[in-house]
Amino acid sequence: MPGGRLTQQDRQQIALGLADGLAYAEIARRLDRPTSTITREVMRNGGPTGYRADLAHRATQQRTHRRGQTPPRGTGPAPQPYGRDAEAVRDYQEALTTVFMISGLPKMMARVLGCLYTTDAGSLTASELARRLQVSPASVSKAITFLEGLDLVRRERDERRRERYLVDDDLWYQSMIRSARANDQLIETARQGVAILGPGTPAAVRLENVARFHDFITENLLRAAEQAREVLHTKTGATPDGTAGPGSGLRKNFAGFHEPIPDE
């Protein structure tokens, strides 16, 4: 990361940038930092309206101090497979959690989802989630209920009859369909307003445009989701031993489909 860790002066510049209404990208440019660094710094320290440079700096020092201490037996980071760096995995999980928060998820729900997505099995029990996130089982249960309502996680029973919460390849598709269908009520209500306000009047025209816009977006979103569904089931990239995995010879073209990459 350019410049190493954020300093207290950096954090003061971030606070000033937020007060001036600057975008994260502009603040990052002025500090010569990645935008993701600024985004994560702000979201983990009160958000754009609650960020305070001195409090953020003190909180970071406390986190660094805790990491330097020897944790009690049984509370340390979980052993990492494939030779992964435990600290890098933890930092990435925090970054992914921040992205989920920016997309609209509350913090606890974002943490649970980030934890599940960085688990190779893609599933954990309530007690495993509570232990990894160091929160109460009740907090996990509340988060899971919320995420289930958005079709972002699902439940199943394992061979020991324990309830497991998991993410799988089809959940993003189901969530996208649910999100698209949520526009239906807005479209219907907007068109009711057209009839009440009188077709052709300025207010009715505005509402009709809203309905037509969302109708168009929804139709195309549903079509695109159906066409791209197979992408969620395509294994891409390199395997843990560094060899190319199935589907690595694919690329996305403009229409959102995948086509073979010709040999050079």
C-alpha cells in the first residue's frame, strides 16, 4: 500500500475531505492511497457522517495492540489451509465486509456474509460463526434471519442434525431476481398515480416515466440474470497448486456472455 499505514495526519485529511463532501476516490487520490483503503477506514470507524480522525486513530492503535497480544487458548485465528496468510485473510474479510456494508447491508449482517464467503466450505454453524466473529449466538441468529429474507444465505441440517448456514452458487441469482421483482410494486403504484393525477399532466407524465424506466430495467435485469446464471456455476481461475482450473479459458464479452479465448 503506498505510504504504509494511515497516520493521524492522513486521518485528519480524510475527515476534512468527508466534511467537504469529497468522494472516497478523490480523498484517496489526494493521499496517494487506494480507494479501498479510504473506504474501509471510513466504514469501520463510524461511516461518512460519524467519522472522527482522533477516534479512528485511537481505535486502530487499540486493534494493533490487541493483535500483538497472545490470545487466550482457543480464541486465536483459525488455521488457514493452502498456506494462506492468516493476517491477510482477516484483512481481506474486513475489506469484503466493508463492500457489503457500502452496498446497503447492516454491519453485523455484512460481517456474517463476509465470514461465510471466505470459508472454503461456504457453510458454518451458529456457534462457529459466533466464535469466529466473537459475537453472541443471538446476534448471529438475527443476522441470518435478515440475510435469509434477502435470499443471500440458506439453512440446512448436517449429518449431526446441526443447523448450518451457507452460501452457494445460486444464491446471488435468487437475490437478483428478488431485487428485480421488488420493482413491480413501484411500477404498479406509479401507474395508479397516472390515472389519479390525469394522463398528460406534468405530474402524471413524471410518474409514467418512472414506471417505464423501472419496467425496462426490470425486464432487462431478469433476462440478463437468466442468461448469466451459468456463470455462477462455472469454475474459473487457478487451482491451489497453481494450475489453470476449468473455465479459465473464458472471457466476458460485451453482452455478458462468455466465449473461449483464442490461442495466441
